[in-house]
Amino acid sequence: MTHTFHGNSEREDDSVKHVVVLNENAHTHVKNSNVHSVPMTSMVVDVEALERDLRQQVRGEVRFDEGSRGLYTTDASNYRQVPIGVVIPKDKDDVVATVATCRAYNVPVLARGGGTSLAGQCCNVAVVIDMSKYMNGIIEMDAERRRARVQPGIILDHLRQAAEEHHLTFGPDPATHNHCTLGGMIGNNSCGTHALMAGKTSDNIDELEILTYDGLRMRVGKTSDEELERIIGEGGRRGEIYARLKALRDTYADLIRERYPDIPRRVSGFNLDELLPENGFNVAGALVGSESTCAVVLEATTRLVESPPVRTLVVLGYADIYSGCDRIPELLKHHPIGLEGFDDGLISDMRKKGMHPDEIALFPEGRGWLLVEFGGQDKEDAGKQARALVDELRGKEHAPDIKVYADPADQQKIWSVREAALGVTALVPGEKARWAGWEDSAVPPDKLGDYLRDLRKLLDSYQYSASFYGHFGQGCLHTRIDFDLDTHEGIQKFRAFINDAADLVVRYGGSLSGEHGDGQARAEFTTKMFGNELIDAFREFKSIWDPAWKLNPGKMVNAYRVDENLRQGTNYQPLPVRTHFQFPDDGGSFASATLRCVGVGKCRRTEGGTMCPSFMVTREEKDTTRGRARLLFEMLQGDPVTRGWRNDKVKEALDLCLACKGCKGDCPVNVDMATYKAEFLSHYYQGRLRPLTGYSMGLIYWWARLASLMPGLVNFVTHAPVLSGIAKTMGGFAPQRRIPTFAPQTFKQWFQRRGTRNQGGPQVILWPDTFNNYLKPETAMAAVEVLEAAGHQVIVPQRSLCCGRPLYDYGFLDQAKHLLRQILDTLGPQIEAGIPVVALEPSCAAVFRDELKNLFPHDENAKRLSQQTFLLSEFLEQKSKDYQLPRLSQQAVVHGHCHHKAIMKMKDEEAVLSRLGLDFQVLDSGCCGMAGAFGFEKDHYDISIKAGERVLLPAVRKADKDTIIIADGFSCREQIEQTTDRKALHLAEVLQMALRQQQQKISGDYPERQYKRELHSREAQAVPARRGTVLLGAGIMGAIAILAWRLLSQRRLAVKLTK
């Protein structure tokens, strides 16, 4: 059953004229796929009418625009199909109305959760129902019965967190646990690490409320013989379904028992075994794993299991992964609650990407590792189980290297390595991209070692490369393989390999899928595993529930071939574009950069890490890194997203990107959306006016230079009650924001009068960024004092220079490149001499460490400057390690700047704070929400505040008043100062404070205020004298405003200000 979708993509209103739905056994033909369409009778559907009717019937959101359709073209698989439209329901009634309306138009439906499926289950030519935004709550938690009633869009970790309050948990926990939805887990029959303890999702569902395509709404679960006969006797559609299911069971019962592999991880095929008498005719269990092909889940009642409160983790290092897997049966005798493994290929991939170095250092020696976890009621209980295993292993010949971890923090570090495997192995520097396709096979655990050996031989015979990892305690293997999915020969080879791999796993008595499901990736080959008769039973099972074959058609049964609907394929020809950034890590190709995203969906986390702050607020797919990358990919495809760089839907998706670079650090494939956004905006605004904020804040470097001529006058005009409002309106500022105050004396003016010291000492260039030069010079002054105390001669460039960071936010890339070229030319001799550069503003350091190399990949001085640039903490740790830092006995709360966390990491910052003697807490606060100019903008104010209120601002308000608040980013400090009663300090200021306090704690509340008072008493006395020229200041600012407006209207401002 397949569908062909035709849309008029050139229409200005982004609407679609019609859809052609082919009859049974046809294949969908979409752009960039290797599909052979079967000519069949077709039916034309008026999509505009469908959309109109859905809007009338649904209270939630109905989206048929090209951008929304582009967002849902794929999942985490190799496949791509353009949906007809998207519905985001508010509640069950919306889902019922959506299905009813689609049924009236004979249109397919696909219910979807987090969109992280790896086999193509979550993409189809259908109306997609996204449950994740609104239908994500817990309806009831019954701790006594160990049950929870939940909506299908709930994120697994949210359910687990609620259950943990009662010392319970939902057992299955895939690596995507912090962003996958329970509805998606039900669709795939997901498992995870602790399925060893609790079983698959099908083992943990008590009851489902479901909706069929023909409109039947009912609850299903286990069914006694008496209840079964009663339901059948009542007749109706429900009775018909149960009668046919009973007949299906009776017909195929013996064959099911014979052909279904008796292994822990059989996920391929429908769960017809759940209908057997010995399994209680469990209709809910039979529907779990049906991948939205039989019914839509409206609600689930889950079973909860006891969560061992204390864990001990035993890490075993073997000579290779094969010998480690040979030992799995004896390890299982000790009844661990988790048993995972991976080979040295995974560790090698991480090292090449510079990921998890501290975590990897915790592992024992070896080239293959097993993680064996024990749970207990207390530390002694869990430790005793672990010691029993360790004692037994150490008494054997060829014992593995062993490390035991009882500290939860260390355990989390170990698990972070395992959980990162999926994304890490996808894209490794210097190697071919690796793809899903044969990433989820499973065999009996006692045969896993031999299976891996034979699979490695098969991979070698095809000249494929892959790392091995997975849930080895249950015989489930995950891997990504460097298939060529672009050329005809490569795709033929890919298909041949999947065929041979399916034969191999069947010979071992295994399953094609151990938890990811069949979808499109494996369904074609399930006949090898089950035989023709059971495949007929699968067709019948599908028909019982969905006689029209309109629920997620072409998946699991009567499926598309493995080489159809490929996201790339032989016809993949992205639009050729010329870019400012050179994308050296992507072969110089922006198209290749958009392919980095493999759909893992880590950017859909609602808490933890930095990526993606806007999604954490809006819960919109378009506000994820994945969604934005997908739209850029579709933009280069030209269908359904049209008009290339001028597309407003792409612009809209990028609008709430805070350019925090959280994705550069958090995303396992290092998608750099901040760079993609800057590139897109540079083309989008070509020949167009930018918004007011683009000129008021994007060009802050030049405005600051002008303001420094009369800072007192400028400050009066921008802060006087009436004039301030005018200034904010003209600049596009949010009226709730305070415009930052310009300092009466710039840092460079101060330094020029003061002069350099420590002549003859090792030289260091202190970078005078715009913010710490014109607005907060005290930060740079403090840094001078600290660096000189460490014995260095501080040098400050005499020429006015800027890295151009604010320009990137508005796509001023020509101007940004011009400023960087100035820096390379001006500082050329110092760069070549190897003099280090200390940057105080993390975003400026990130330009030199990241964007500079991307814009000038072949410039040797650009490479040198990138390598010679340090944050203050990095410099003190790496270049002044012998300097004895002063001590400061104080408590502190630390917020890391997004660019700091993404590019430089916080390790050195924390090391310096520890050497200072501070008792500090580094907040897992993500982005502060200010993000440079973002939070000052009128249209972004609400998102900015919500992002800050998620973690950072409440933590600052909660901190004791004698606690120091540390934030190195200027915008972070502004957000804190403008929304709380506290002022945050830069690390340089904290170090200066320590130097002056001489190991004494600052007594009293608000230590930053005392520090600032002592530091700036003279400046405070000078302020009244500067306010005597109010009218002159207003006149000057008015003249500047008129001049600016004229320049804006003539589109010459950016050019003139760069000269």
C-alpha cells in the first residue's frame, strides 16, 4: 500500500493543490529515491479542502505549509518522504477529529512521537499527527499498584522522574531516554539498557486506549477467555476485531511458537505471540511494536518496577570485544540489571572527535569493554554483588582488567560514553559517513561473540567499516556502517549486504531487529526470519485493524524496499550554492554540512545541557537543531521548500536560534547551527534592509566607538525617561530592557595612560573586545592586574580592532571577514611570533577558535591565531600553571557562557576556581537567554526571559546573598543584572578580588557590591559633573539618529561604517 504525493511547490502561498493516492501494492515515487512506481488507478484528493476541514475540526494546530512539511520528511533513518500536512493535537478529541477528517478524504495517517526512529517508521506520505507538544502529561500515578496512566507524547525521563519519587521506574530506557516519547517507544517496542531487568516495552504496558482508522475507540489489554467470548458475542466492530484476532491466533499458534525466535530481543514482526493463550490474549502487547500501522495510541497504562536506589558499576576490559562477549553467559549468572558493551572502534571515534576524554580515562585497559551494573537497596548490597563477580573473574585465566565504580558521578561519566555511541559513530573526521540500516540485529546472548566475528568477516568482505556496541547482555548489537547511499553501485552493494546480513542473523536464530523495529529498513527481509505463512499472518493482522491500509502504509508489511525513498539516493542533487564560510570539515560543501544531522534528536531535550534553548521553551520541532538542519537540507532540495536562500519558512525557523553554539558542543555530530544561520542570513538579506536591531546591535562596534567620544551624553540620552524610549524604539530594543551604559573611560584609554609593566616578562596580548573595552572596562583592568601578578607583560593592540561577533547574528559576513582580515594583518608579526592572545569574552574567543578557521581555512596566520587564543582560565591553567593563585574562601555559583561550554569547555575554568579555594557550583543552566543581542530584541524578549527563567535566574535568586555569582559572558551578566537583584562577576574580577582580599572572605551580603564600591568610588563622584550638558547631548544624539535613518534608507550604513 503506497502513495504518491504531488504538490504545486511554486505557489506563493505554500499551499498544495492535490495528492494522488495509489491503490494497494503500489510504491510511492518521491524526489531523490530509487522508486519504481507501479501504474495503478489513482484518486485525486483536494488537499486545500482537507486542510480547511481539519482547521474547522481540530482545536490544536494544523500546518500544511512547506516549512512544516519539510520538518517532518524524515526521522533518524536513511529515508525521506514528504508528508501531506502536520496536525499537532491538543487532546484525544483532536486526534479523533483528525483521523475522521482524513478518513473522509481517504488520506493516510501517521502518528508520531519524538521522531527518533532509525528504520523509517516516522516518515510517510500522510497527515502526520505529532503528539509531543501538548499530549505529554501524566494522567495518574498509582504507586501502590505500580501503574501510571500517561499520554503518548510524554518524554520517558519525565515519567521516570515522577516514578522515582516513589522509588519506581519504567524499566525500558533507550539511550534517547531524555527526549524520546513513550508513544514512540510503544510504536517501536523499545528496550534499552535496563530491559535486562524489566523486559521490552511490550512487557511493561498494562493497557492501551487506541483509535482505529475507521473510528473505533477502545481500551485493550490482556483478555480472559470469558471476556474474549463476551466481547465477540457483543458483536459490532470491536467484536469483529476480537473474533478475527482469535481466529488468527488459532490458525497460526503452532507456527508462531515454532518460528518466533526464543531470544530476549525479538522485535521484528508483529507480536502475534502475545495473543497465545499462555500470554493471556494480550491485545495491548500485540499492538506494541506495530509502528502506528494498526492503531493510534491515545493513552497508555504502564507498569512500573522497583528502581534499585543504589548501583555499582563494574567495567571489564578485554583484549577484544569478541572474547568479552564469549563471557556473557557467565556474567549473566550474577544477575546484573544492565550489561552493555562496545569495542575499541567506538573509543577511537570519540578520541578523533575529542569527545569524553575525561570519561574515557576511567576505563580499564583493553580493546573491548563490558559494563556490568548491579542494583541494591543500599551500598553494601550492590557492592556485595559486584565483589562476587570481580572475585570470580580474577580467579580465572585471562581475566579482564577490572575497575569498579560506586560513585554515581563516575558511573554517569561511564554511561555517557555508551549513550553517545549512536551519534558519535555517524560522522568521524577523516572517515566516510556511517549510516543506519543494519544497526539493530539480535541473537541469543550465548552466541553473540561468534555472531560478531562472522559479521565482521561479512563487513570486511564488502569493505565496510563499523564499530560495535549495544545491549550485549541481551544479545542486541548496534552499529553504523559506511554505506554508499549516493551512487547506483553503492546502493546495490548496500542492498546486497542487508540481504546477506539478514541470512546471517537468521542462521544464528536471531532477529533482524532487537529494538529499533522493522519500518522500511528491514521489513522487506522479514520473510527470511518468519517464512511466507507468518508474513501472510502479518498482513491479516494489519487488515483486521486497518482494512483500508491507511495507517502508516508501506511500513512493516507490504513494505517499501530497503533501497526506496532514500534521503539521498542517485538523484540527490542539492542546489549549488556559493558560501562565505568554507566548511572545511564538510568537504567545502554547505550541502554536506546540512547532512551532518542524522536525526538523533538530542536537541529535543527539555532539560540538561545547552542545546537547544529555544526548543526548551517552545517545544516546537522547527526550534530544534534537527528541525533547522532539516529545513536547510530541504531548501537545497528545492521541494517542498522552495525559493532557496529567500525562503521565509527557513528564516522563521532560524529566527529563534540564539546562535549559542550549544549544538556545536552538545550535538554528537557537531551540527553548527549558529554558522548555518549566519550563512543563510547573509544571502537572505542580500540587497535587502535588515531589521533595526541588525544596525543598532549588529554594528555595535562602530556605535561604541562613536559613543566613547561623549559617553556621559550618550548614557543620559539612552537612559532619560522619554529619550530612552525613543532610543529603544529606533534601535529595535525591547522596552523592558535597559540599554547598557557606556563607561566614562574605555579600557584602552586607561591602559594607554597607565602603560605596560613587567618589561621583559613573557608577553601576552589581552584582546580588548567591544564589551569589555567600551562598556565594562573594569573587567579588562582586572585581567591586566591578574596577568601581571602572574609575571606577564600585557600588550594591548593600539589599532581599533574587532572580531565582528555581533555581525554574524545578522549575516554581515562581508563586514565580518573584513574585520578579521584587519586583525590578521595588524597582528601578523605577533601571531607569527607565537605570542598568546587572552580573550575575556567567550564569544570573541570562539570567533578566533572556530569561525576564523571556517572563513580562512588556508590562511596560516588564521590557524596560528586559532591555536594561540585562550580564555583567561585556559591561559592560567595551560600557560601559567606555576603561578600560585591567591585564595578566596567564598561560596560561588557559576554560569558558563554557551560558546565557552561549546567550543572551549569548562574544564580549565573549574580548575582555576578550585585552585582559588572557592566552594562553587557550576549550574547546568544551558543558555542564559540573552545570547548577545537576541535578548535585547523586542520580538525575542519573551523567549529570552523564559530561557533564563528555566534554570539560571531562579538559581541566582535562590543563592545565599554572600555567594558570588560568576559569569564570564557580558550578555550573561546583563541578563542576571536586569532580571535579579544580583550582579555577576567575570573570572578576572573574582581573581582580582582574591588578590586584594589576601585570603580573606568578603563579609556581608552581596560581595559584588562591596567589591564594585571599593573599585569605582572615584568614577561615581565624577558622574554629576557630566550631566550638565543635557541639551547638547540630546541634540547630538538626535543628529546621529537622523543621519542613521537616512543611511538606513539608502542601504549604505553597513558599508560606510566599515570604512
